[in-house]
Amino acid sequence: MISPLRNSKFLHGSPPSTRGTPTGDPTGTSTTTLRIAETFVSRQGEGSLTGTDSFFIRTSGCNLRCWFCDTPYASWRPEGAPQSIDSLQKAAIDAKVEHVVLTGGEPLLPLESSTLTEALRSIGLHVTIETAGTVDRDVQCDLMSISPKFRSSTPDRTKHPRWHELHQKRRMPIDTMRRLIDRSDDYQVKFVVDAPTDLEELLEVTSALAVPKEKVWVMPQGITPEELDKASMWLSEWTDSQGFRYCDRMHIHWYGNRRGT
Ligand SMILES: C[S@@+](CC[C@H](N)C(=O)[O-])C[C@H]1O[C@@H](n2cnc3c(N)ncnc32)[C@H](O)[C@@H]1O
Ligand SMILES: Nc1nc2[nH]cc(C(=O)O)c2c(=O)[nH]1
Ligand code: SF4
Ligand SMILES: [Mg+2]
């Protein structure tokens, strides 16, 4: 098993000391905070930057509540304390990697997410945002990674009546997703497919978003290597036949579904 890259040495480019000073707040020490479930160093397991050593910042709190969420400690039962933008910027420098992944929960829910990405980019870090694409935040990043949520991800109506309704209402604002795409330097659209019945919606949403096929990643729903391998048997073939890209969630194969990886 490949171990996560905790405290790994700076791998590419210049050392952190030459990358400028923290600039989260140009007037001095920032007191702006975000609620953070966890930070860790690992390899990007999904999408176009798969395999890239990255510092992950996971905000806590989500406006959707998918039934399959692999990080319930940041959505269904949000954990974590407020952390300042300065301290997150410092932790990103200390991680000695060039890529930061801002994820959640839903990282675009807090207004402060735009200040945080600005602070990270101001010291030369590459910032990916992992988002479900439901919040129209005016935020800058290097890679906007949008994972639109199909109707099949809606939580059970009987067990969670309020979240069932909210999820349905919020999950697919095409115009908002389009604006997030238009504002970012680069983007990818990363669908979670649970069953063959999702494929029709995938094609509809891809067409509504008007994105080229090479920007579309198709990812199986699953949190074990067994689930992913079983899904890949039918899903990767369909993905190839359509000209989309297959996304195997490599971190699950490398580390298992473990927190902090
Ligand atoms: C936990 S979410 C956080 C960011 C944002 N809320 C979102 O959903 O895109 C991070 C990534 O994990 C994916 N994900 C979560 N649970 C999953 C599961 N059971 N199977 C496959 N992908 C999953 C999401 O679709 C998203 O791409
Ligand atoms: N290794 C690793 N890669 C990831 N890519 C996206 C993730 C996420 O939770 O957003 C994630 C994650 O949780 N771990
Ligand atoms: S939108 Fe993302 S964080 Fe929220 S419940 Fe769905 S998968 Fe989890
Ligand atoms: Mg994850």
C-alpha cells in the first residue's frame, strides 16, 4: 500500500521560503475563519490531476446531503473547529507541495472560501476546488472541479423528508455551474454514477452545460475497491464508447476509504 504523503519534502519548484509571505489579509493578520473538518497531505485520487501530491483542506457543512456521501463528518454530521485563513495558508506552505485541493462538505458555501483561495494563489499555489456546483460564489481557482448530483443521489424521502426536498430543489442549477466554469482558469465535470439508469441524465446535463467530452469524467459510486472494480466492468466501457474519461477514484485503491487520505 502506498502511504499518504504526510510531511513529505517539497517535491517540485522553489522551496517555501522563496514563495513570499502569507497575504490572506494585506492589512495585517486576518481573523477571518472557516469551519474545517480536516487538512491532510495526500495524492489527488480523482480527475485530470490524479497522482498529484496535494494539500487537502476540507470545509465542514453541506447544502445537499447525498445518501452516498463518503465524508459524512463534513456533511450529515459536520465536525471541526473554525480555522483562520492565515493558519490555513501557513499549513499549506508547511505541507511543502504545490497543489491545494479545497473540498468539503461544500467548500463554496462559506463566503470566506474566495478569500482563502486568493490567499493560497497569491503565494503561487495551484488551487483545485471540488464542488457540487450549487453555490454561485465569485471565486478564483486554477481548476474548478464540478461534481453535479443526479436525482439518484437524493436521500430517502421517509428517513430524511426535509433533506430529500432540499436536495431535489438545490442539486442541479445549470446556470450556476456554467458561471463557475466561465470564471475559472480550467475546469472538469466529474459525475458520480450509481447505476445504468443515471446515464440518460448524464447525457442531458452534459448537453445542457455545453461542455466538450474531454472535460467530462465519469466516476463510479463506491467507497471500496470491490465496489469500484465491479462498476468499472460495465461503466468504463460505456464511458470510452461515448468519448468521455473514466475516473477510478484511485485514493480508494491506494489507501482504502480512510479519513485523512
Ligand atoms: C465529498 S465531495 C465534497 C465536494 C462537493 N460537496 C462535491 O460533492 O463535489 C468530494 C468528491 O467525492 C465524491 N463522492 C462523494 N461520495 C462518493 C461516493 N460514495 N462515491 C463516489 N464519489 C463520491 C463527490 O462527488 C465529489 O466529487
Ligand atoms: N486522495 C484524495 N483525492 C481526492 N480527490 C477529491 C477528494 C475529495 O474528497 O474531494 C479526494 C480525497 O478525499 N482524497
Ligand atoms: S454534495 Fe458532496 S459533501 Fe455534500 S453530501 Fe453530496 S457528496 Fe457529500
Ligand atoms: Mg474524498
